[in-house]
Amino acid sequence: MSSRQPCSTVFVGNIFYEVTEDMLKNVLSEVGPVKSLRLVFDRDTGKPKGFGFCEFYDVMTAESAVRNINGRELSGRMLRVDFADEGTKGGPGGDGGGS
């Protein structure tokens, strides 16, 4: 189980660049309804960075995503799912953290 503080938003990494938000949402919604999903793109090139953030309606659903989807294969890649850090949840107006 994750060592991060549980919250309703999860970080999803190791996403193959051709995976769409709809494809990822289909996988994530297997554990419960998705409130919002955002893939992160490079500002200069417009290309995907290979990660994103998914917000669920409650912490229990996010915990289920971490338990059940972390390590799941999607388009040849093993997804990495963990609770998002405070300040990097990628909400409206945020850039998902980083430089």
C-alpha cells in the first residue's frame, strides 16, 4: 500500500503517449465514478508527458484505484497509480507541479 496520505486524487504515471483521456477514464472508472481526469501535456510541444491526475468523488474510491489499478497494463505499459501530493493534484489552474 502507498506511503502517501490518502486523498481523493491520484497520480497516474507511465502512461503510453497514445493513450487518450477516454481510454484512461474507462480503466479508472472500473473502481468507481471519476469526478475529473487530466493528462499533462508539455507547454512547448503540446505532446503528452506520460502522466496525469484523476479525481474521484471520495477517498475510498481513490484507495481502490491505488490497490487495484497500480501495475495494470494499458497499451503495453504498467500504470503507476498513487495518491497525489498536496499541491500537485493538477486541479483547475494548476500545472500538475514540477518545473
